[in-house]
Amino acid sequence: MMILRSSPVFSRRVIWHLLVVSALMPAPVISHAADWDIDQLMRSLAQIRSDHASFVEKKFIAILEQPVESSGELFYTAPDYLEKRTIRPKPESMILDHGTLMIERGGKKHTLQLQDYPELAAFIDSIRGTLAGERKALERNYRLSLEGTAERWTLQLLPLDEKIQAVVKRIRIAGVRDAVRSIEITQTDGDSSLMLIERLTTP
């Protein structure tokens, strides 16, 4: 097992993976459109203790003519366990558990202690804040806006932290009723990703 030191390239890749894992967060069931706001969304998210979903992701990279596609499964257990398990085209896993990030690919394992990466720790606190339904924690790193209704809605996150802004321009999470259906990440360099999500279990 290898303990990695901080580097801009590695941090950039880690942030990308963590953003993808954040797509696992489930959307609430809302019955009254007039009550639909960020606070109600956060209250509903706070009730979710675990979730399991499949994903298909396409990454659009400027230097490539065709998008790079991958698929696999996502897992979340409150308050701080997140896992992205890629099955195709190549097996890969990323696990975040109690302040430790473990990445396995190509038969090699890498371990990163978040206390050594303050910018990543701040970013992950935003993900945890979303999954836990903690609006104040989320707004320390993002400006939030919510559009649509409970039947078809979009939550947009714009980074406030300069280090996150250097990588991510915008995150847009879209859902229909009680299910997140997609998450779109736009990077500052023009690259982007689109993930389609299908819940496999009901919390």
C-alpha cells in the first residue's frame, strides 16, 4: 500500500472522483410544490441513512473525439462512508471512510489521509454536508440554487473556494420526484462529465 503526497494533478483527479460519488445522494419525496425549497430538500436528505445505485458516466474531454464511458455502482452509509465501484471498462474502486481515502486501480492501492490535504478535506465536508442535509456546511463551499418542482428539479452548486474553483466551474444535479437521475460536472478547462443514475435499493 502506498501513502501519497499532495500534488495538483492527483488532487485534481481525487476531486473529480469525489464529485462523482456525490451524485449518489437521493432526492426527497415532496408532495406540495409551494413548499419546495432548499431547506425542505436538506431536511429530506438528512433522513437518508444508506443508499445503493448503479451509474453510467460519460466524460467529455477536449482532446478526445469520443466521450469516455464507464459504469458501475455507488454506495453511501451515513455519516461518512462513500464508495464508487467502477466495473467497466476496467475495475476500479474509490472508498472514503472516516477521513481516509483509498483508491484501487490496476492492482495497486493508494491511501490518502485527508488531514494532509486541507483543500480536499474542505471539499469532502461539502459532500458530507449534502448527504447529511446540512445546508450551512454546504454553503461554506458552494452557492446553491434550486429550480423546478418536485416532479422535475435541478440543484446547482457553484464553488466559492478558490482551490475548488480552479478545477470545477459548476455542478448540476437533476431529479424527478424522489430520484436523482443525473449529475453534470463542468470543469474550468472545458471538460465535463454526465452521470446517469438508477437507484437499486430504497432507503
